[in-house]
Amino acid sequence: MKNKLILGIATLLLFSVNAQTSKNKKPNIIYILADDLGIGDLSVYNENSKIHTPHLDNLAAEGMRFTDAHTSSSVCTPTRYGILTGRYNWRTPLKQFVTWGTSPMLIKDDRFTVADLLQQNGYKTANIGKWHMGLNWTLKDSSQELEYYSGVKDKYPMEQLDYSKPLKKGALDLGFDYSYLLAASLNMPPFVYLENDKVVMEPTGISEQKRNENKYAYWIKGPVSKDFVHEEVLPVFVDKTVSYIKENAKDEKPYFIYLPLPAPHNPILPIAPWKGKSKINPYADFVLMIDDLMGNIFKAIKESGEEDNTIVIFTSDNGCAANANYGVLKAKGHNPSYIYSGNKGSYLEGGHRVPFIVKWPSKIKANSISDATICTTDFMATCADIVNYNLKDNAAEDSYSMMPLLLQEKGYEREATIHHSKEGVFAIRKGDWKLIIDANKGLTAVGKPDKKSKDLPELILYNLRTDVGEHVNLADKNPEKVKELKELLIKQINDGRSTPGKVQKNDEIDFPWKQAAFALK
């Protein structure tokens, strides 16, 4: 009897200590970034959606759904840079398009990342999924090595990659304790996994997918390892994430997982039991597959015992891509861009307005909605707020803390949001108004303005409150608003920041900044 009593007291004390530790522990943070998922692809955002996403809908029901969330660019790499650095990508040499699987690192050595921030404040940090921000590969010929990305032509020669040696620079150099990566998009070689900046299995063959019966399952010819099967990459990343959650659930240190998914980006590769499930097209099947796999992650969080103190963010890196077979989707009554114009790559809303859901049971009121205009660059300042860290002037220059919004308090300070298209076209949003600057002028591959057509006016002004579909140009009727937004855009570009603080330099590049990055006359 005495032994049972002692055992009971010991168990109670242990439970009390564990409960207190959990209570005082900083929240775990899981940031899930879908690839080319439209805002209208989640049924919680689209009352007319033909794709039912119960797991992600439930995430919104248990957390906060943002209706006016935007990526910092309408394509992959730039948005990823903004999430990890809290800084707009066009302040770097990346003025248009994306990096490649063999591009050198975009993030410089002295750039403070959100992984650095959390690692230095007691977090275990993990990056699992599609990287797509450049990696410094070890080469067979060291004379061809590149220090960092300086333009769209920067690529290591594929045949010179030495897969037997660790990367010269990778995720572990940017604040991550653990990484399990795909170098770029699932359609870009080399097709190998990298764990902790080392190739897991060296490629021994060449992979080339031809456009057969599923022309949306296409990738570029390139080296492939035996453990790399395109159809299995998404499940592999999800399984790695679930394992990481289980392994670190009861650790005294909180964890941060950055999970950039490789889907539903092309190649669109749904597998059984999802293949054909939507009865729409492979893209819709792929979205169903993502939703179910997210359910596996959410289940792991619940079973970890730390659900109340775990922040889950789910969003997308840009809008849905046209190669998702838009024609079939729309013919079946489904619009991935919902009520918005444009899609991936565009400065129009459908290119960069994305689903954005945050769940944090101990802090965020369930089934809440925020209509505030936010940007994916805001993640870093939010994390700084969570750990009570004061960001320096040369860090997170375009990041505003979302904590006031999450707690439904006043204090969110974002004045305006700068949008950026695939081709380098700028737009600025403030309140209901959005100004697009010279949509005819994208940037060429060498960063110089390129006049494409004369179909569009140089200044396009929309009022999104009255014209969310962006159909009526009000620039001529509102010259003062055009002047206000243009001057604000120029100021935020030239200041090297959009947040309060000391003026910072934009990265030095080989061509004139104002001419290439902001072709205003």
C-alpha cells in the first residue's frame, strides 16, 4: 500500500512538472507552404469549389482564416526568400522569374533568417521539402564555383556537380539544425534528396518524362537517384514531417518546421487512392491528396500532446498555375483563383492572393476571420514577437508582426504591400487601392526593362472594394491617388525597407537599380 502511494505521488509530481514545462514552453511552429495552390482550391475559401478539402477547412474552423493575404511575389523562389528573410526579393539580384536546381544560393551569408532567429532563441529548427532558393554545390572543377546568385544566368554546370561531397553552402548555413530537401521544383533536376546538406543517394541514371497521356506530368531531363521517385516525393516529405513531430514532441526545446511542399506544382502526380478521385482532372486529384496528407500531419500534432501550444500556418507560394489545365477546371465549375483575375506569375490578385490559415489553440479564437491585408514576409517579425526578440535595422526590412491580428487586438502596422510579378512588374496596395506600374514592361533576362506591347496603359489603378475582379482602370479619374501610391512605392524601394527604421541599402547589382528594378519615367 505504501509503495503504491509513493508511486502515485511520484506520478502526480512528474505529471505536474511536465504540465508546467509544457505551459512555460515557447510554442512549436509549423509553417506549411503549398506550391501553386490557388485561393479558390480550398472549399473554405470558395463556396463554389468543386474540390472538397475537409482537413484544411477544419484547420480554418479551429483557427483564423485570412481573406486578404498575399505572397511577396507571384512565383516560387521570390516568395520563399521573403518568408525566410522578412524582406522583398527584388531587393536582391532576383528581379524576375526563379532560380534553378543548379543555381547558387540566393540568401547571402550575412542575411539574418527566421531560422537563425528561432535557433538563437532555443528552438530546434528543421527544413523539410522543396528548397528552391539556390544551393552552393561542390563541383568537380572548383574554378567554376559561384559565391551566391547574381542573376538568372547563374547556374552551375549540371555535369560538374560532385554528388559525393557535401554542399559548400546549404540550409544548415541559414539557421536550420536539420534539413531534408529537394533542390528546386519537382520538374527541375537534379532529382536527388539532400539530408543535412549531403546527397542521400548519388544519381546513377537520367530521368526524362515525356508528355504522354498526362501532359501535366512533365519534368526536365536530368540526373536521378534510385531512391527518388517523382510520385513519392510529396508523401516522403509528409512522412518525414510526421516523424519529426513525434520524435520532438516531448522535448524541452520547442521546434520550428518549415515545410515547403512540392505540390500541386507541375508535374501533377496524384497516386492511388487519390488518382481519379475528384472526377475533374489530375490537378484536382492532387489537391485532394494534399488535403488528406495534411490530415496526417494534423493528427500527429494532436497525438503529440502539444496541440494547444503548436502554431500551424498553412498558405501557398502564389496562385494556381495555368498549366494545371484551367480549361477543364473551369468547365467543371471550379476556378482556382475564385473571384479574382489572373493566376500564377501575374500582378493581378489571382497571382498573389493566397489562402492563409493560422491555428494556435491556446491563443487564437477558433473559427475567426481577419480581413486585414497581410504579406508572407510578415512571418519573421511575428516570430520575433513570439520570442520577444528585437529585430535589428538590417533584418526583416519588410516584415510586420501579425500578433495583434492573431490575438484580435489593435496594433498591426503594415501601411502598404508591394506586389511583384514573374516578369518584374511592380504594383502597390494601400487600403482599397492598388496601383500597377507599367504592366507592359517586364525585365529581360539581364535585368533591363523590355517593352512588350502597347495594349496596356502605363498606370493602372483599381479600387478592390468596388472592383475586386480588377476590370475598371480608375487612374485618369484619381490622379492624386496615383501620385500618392507612386511616391510611396518609390520611397519604399529607395529606403531599402518598408518598415520603420534606418534606411538600408538594396543589394548591389551590375546594372542601375532604378532603371532595372523600377522603370518609371
